[in-house]
Amino acid sequence: EINVVNRDTRDTSPAAMASRLAAFARMGARPNRLLKGLYHGKTVKFGNQVSHSDKKSPRRWEINVVNREFYSEILDEKMRLKTATGVLRTVDKYMGFDNYIVLTHPRFLEGIGMKLKLRMLEKLRSQKGVSAEDYLNVSPECWTYLEKWDKHIEQKENREEAAALEAEAKQVEREQMQTEYRRKVAEAVSEGKELPPPLPKEKKPKKSVKKIFIERRLAKRALQERHRRHRGRIRHGE
């Protein structure tokens, strides 16, 4: 008898959640494995194996990973990738590797899967006048998804631009308030009056644990790239 313990059903007290989220944020080695293959969101599961005498032994369930060769009609390339066996069934469900990569939600594609998705969308975008009839196993839904994707990216860029303008306006307003506060303080000191109340502290926007983890992972990758370039310059005597 095997009893799998779901992490979501464990202690949900603030202290337990904080420690769990901190442990998730500190993860560095495990997610790198997920970035180098197609796993469709599958991760290692932890739980207890219960014997006949009701003795619980902690264990883990690894992902069933295999090496498979895929062919992309859109990119006209053959590639050999590490993938979970469940992904093979999902590819058959989507009736082709290209359909799976293009139509799958980005949260199930990390690392190399997302790179392939962006390359395929860019190839479809650059090919004017090409339709599904020119391919063997590419669905017409890929072009519909491309339109939705471009619209989503445009809306995201507009939101980011509006947020940047709003942040800039708040920063200018904050600087003006600080300048006015310094002037009032200087006048109060010179006239011997009571100092004005300090300005309210600026509230920093809260970041989710996932966003913090992604930023740390990108910073670590950038640091490794800088170290690699530095070693290359030393090796070549630059």
C-alpha cells in the first residue's frame, strides 16, 4: 500500500507556509533539470510508503524520463530531447510535436520548451502566405494562437509602459514632496519652530515568491555568463 502525501494538504499555518516558501525560493539545482527537457510541469513527488504493519517510510517518486527524437516541420529540424513519458502521450493527443509546442500553455513549457515555442511562433510570423495546407501535421489553430499571442504581447507591453510611466510620475511627485519637506525643515530650524511631521514611508510593491525565484535564477545565470566570459578573456590573454 502506498500513501502519497500532497504538499498542499500539509500544515497551512503562517510559519509553515513561510518556511515552505523560503525553501522553494532557495531551490537552485532542481529547477535547472526542468529547464533542459520537456516535462509538462511534472516534478518529483514526496510521500510515505506504508507497509502492512502500518510502518511509514519516506520516499520519493522520480519522473519517468526518456530520450526521444522529435521532428519539427515548422523549423525543419530534428532534435533529441529529454522528456517525460506523459509528454509523449500529450504529443500524440495534439497530433504532432509542433502543435504541442505551439498550443501548450507557457506554464507547462520551461527553458528549452519555451525557446522552441518562441522560435516556432517567429517562423510562422515571418512566413507570409503560408497556411496549414503547406504542412503535413501542423494544425490551423497554430495561426489562431499566433494572433492571440501577438495581441497578448502587445497588451502586456502597453501595461508595462503604462506602469513605467506611472512609476516615473510617482517618483517625480515623491522628489517634489521631499524637496518641499526639506525647505520646511530648513525654515523651521532657522525660525526656531517645531519641525514638521516626517513624510510617510513609501510602500514597496510586494513580489510573489515565484517572481523572486525567477529573478534570482536569471541573476545567477547572468553571473555565470559573466564568469564564463571573464575566464575566456583570461585564457586568451586579453
